[in-house]
Amino acid sequence: MNSDNARVLLQSTQSVRTLWAGAISRDFVYAVALNAAIWTYFLKGYVESFSTNPSEAFTYLAVAAGLSSLILGLWRVFTRHTYDRIAGLYPDLLVCEQSLEVEPNQGTAGYLRRTIPRLSRILSGEELNPNQKSEAVSFLVRKKSMGRRSHIVIDIIVLAVIIGMFVLCVSIYSKIQLSLAIGSIIATIMGFLLLLFSMLSFQRYPSQAVITAAIAKYEED
């Protein structure tokens, strides 16, 4: 690839990456805002009706927990899906930057080593040449092993929140209408399953084994 083509492709690919990264930030704001609005509204209803009608008061909590769990689960699916698409851009970015002779500790390679430290074995090691390094990264993308640790931390926090809301719904099960109780519990379970789907189906933090496999695969070529 000549430098002019590499420069054009790099600029267009970076623009797409920036757009998708902005979508992740936007979805985070939407998720926080929606959950804040839900709990503000339903907690207000809970407080106002608790002294006069406890059954109605607990209904507010159940509905809030169910809606909140669904929103959190959907948020993680959309975020993971968007990051999955971003990860698919990294091999092309690396190829373009190699053609433009970008310093290895800068650009996409430097960014990836900082955000996914285990990639240093590929991007900083001497086993692979520059083309093999981008192919190894592409291999990791296909293996769903280009995730970041920050996603794991966020997922664990969301998991704890959803489990807490499930426990809340179960604890007030007998205090509200049966249909609402079942609906709220099902909603929290669906939120949990959506979160689990996002954790297992999209990019995960690479294991040492898959890093070793990527190096071995392209070191032989």
C-alpha cells in the first residue's frame, strides 16, 4: 500500500472509530440518565404511598428494579457490540500506520498496548514482523479476544446491581400483585441474561493462551 492510499484509509477508518467511540459514550450517558429518571420517579411514588398503601408502594420498587435491569442489560449489549465493531478496525489501522512508518509506541499500536497490556507480547515482541503483527491482531479479533479490562470491571459492577435488584424483587414478592411480582422478576432475569450474552458473545480480554496461539500461528508463516 502506497503512502497516499494509506493516509486516506487511515483518516477514514479513524473517523469511523471516533464515531463509534462517541456512540459508546453517548449510550453510557443515556443509560445513566434513564436509570436516574426511573429511580427518581418510582422512589418518589414509593415514599408518597408507603404510609397509606404499602402494597402500592412496593409495586413502585418492583417496577423500577425490572425496568432498570432491562436497561442495564441492553446497554451492555449495545456497548459491547459497538466495541466489537471498533476492534475490527484495529488491523486496518495498524497496516496503514505501518505503511506511514508511525512509531511503534505511538498511534494504534501504542494505544492498544496501554489499554490491552497483554498485546505487548505481539506488538512489542520480535517474533513477528509488522505485517504478521497486524495479522495476529486480526486473529485475536476473530477469536473475540480484543476486549479491554475496563469492560470486565463495568460488567461486574452491573452484574452486582442486577443481582441486587433481583433480590429486591424476590424479597417483596409477597407484598405486591402476583402478576407484577412475576413480571419484575422476569425483567431482572432478562437483564441478567442480556449482560451474560454481552460478556460471552463479544470481545473479551485476551488470555495468555490465545496470545501464544496468535504468535505461533503467524511466526510460522
